[in-house]
Amino acid sequence: MFKILLALCIVGCSFAAPIHGDVDDELLGLAWEAAATSVNNGNRGKFWVPIEIQSSDKNGAVTNLVVVFQESWCSVEEGNDLEDVCESMCPVYYGGAKATYRVTATESNGGSDFESVRIE
């Protein structure tokens, strides 16, 4: 049930995302899913949301992304959790801090496992 809810949230987020330009919907969905999982896992401050996909490459079941994230209005302190990481629930905090992450999404059993490393 949680995976269905997460998938619906990610799809909804990808349509309302602050990312502009010609970005593949699959890549955008992966960036949002990374935000709702590995990027913000354990984050006690403002949640990070994707604002720019700088690069991507796919090799079989592995997709590598370099994504710029920016602080949103959501945080655990304000009563939000990772299920709320979505543009409709967590709009970008314009003027907030930015961070760049290398995200590795590995497809397995109809979903993806994410590893994220902050690089800037």
C-alpha cells in the first residue's frame, strides 16, 4: 500500500515540479523519488526538493543522475514526513540553500533502490 501511495505522490509531483526545460519524465520521477527516500532520509532540517537535473546516464538497470536540490518549506519539525516530499505539499523555499547530489537508482522488482551522495 505504501509503495502505491508513494508512486502516486511521485507521479503527481513530477507534473507540478519546479524543474523547467526539456527533462525526461522518468528522470524527473527518479529525482523526486530520491528526494522522498535517500536524499532526505534522516534529514531533521528543511526537506530538499529537486530543481535541476544537471546530467544523467543509464546503463542497464542503473541510472545515475546529478541533481541540484533546494530547501522546501517542509520539515519534520513542521509535522511533515517523507511521504509529504512533493511539490504540492513541499513547495521550494526560494532563496533557500541548494545542494548537489549524485543519485544512483537501481531498478529491482518493479521499483528502484536509491543511493545518494552530496557532492556540493
